[in-house]
Amino acid sequence: MAETVAAGVVGQLLAEYVKKAAEKALAGKKLSDWEVGILMMNQLSSSLEARISSLEKSLEAKINSLEERIASIDEKYDARISSLEEKYDARISSLEKSFDTRISSLEKSLDARISSLEERLEARISSLEKRIEKVELDMDYLKRSLDSLRDNVVNVLVAELKTSREKE
């Protein structure tokens, strides 16, 4: 901060000295070497300031041009990215719908096949259960028949045994 204040004070002193030297030159008085040097440095400073200002304007224009080009490129690529996002979002949605349809169709097909298989298995199991029941009934009949036959054989043997004892 002290440097800024010092530079401002030195600038004011030089401006006053240049003003006095210019008045002296306009009045037709002879200038000292220092005064001529100060006037030349002032002229050189003014020329350099004008050139710096011109360069700053040119540089500023180029920066603005670059910023506009960057903004244009940014907009262009934003538009392309948005376009690609929309395109691929649409494709992804289409694929999702297609897969959902195919999965749904497959689920229905599998459900129908499973139901058909369950019905066939239930029919076969029912048929087997009926056959087993019939075999059980047949076995019960055979058991009763064998029991009756045994009872008859025993009764015949007992009767023959009685007759043979009576004969004896």
C-alpha cells in the first residue's frame, strides 16, 4: 500500500514538473537537460501508455472472441450431448419395453407349461392312487378268501379227524 501511495505522489510531482517545463518551453525559454529528459520521458510514457492501452484492447477483443468461440463450442457440444442422451434414452426405453414384453411372454409360457405339467402329474397321481386302491381292495379280497379257505381246510381236517377217531 505504501508503494501505491508513493507511486501516486511521485506521479503527481512528475506531472507538475512536466507542466512547468512545458510552460517554460512554450514561453520560449531555454530548457535544461533535465527538463528536456523529463519531457522526452513523459512523451515516451504517454506513447507507451497508448500502446499498452491498444494492446489491452486488442487482447481483450481476442479474449472475448475466444470466450465466444468457447461458448459456441460449449453450446454445440451440449446440444450434441443432449441429442445423444435423448437418442440413447429412447433406445434404452425401447429395449426395456422389449425385454419386459419378452419376459412377460416367457413368464406366461412357463406358467402355462407348469400348469399343464401339474395337471398331467395330478392326473397320473390320481390314476396311480386309484390303481393302488384297487390293488388294496383286491388284496383284502384275497386275504378274506384265503382266511375263508383256511377256515374251510381246518374245518374239513377237524371233521376228518373226528371221523377217523370215531372209527377207531
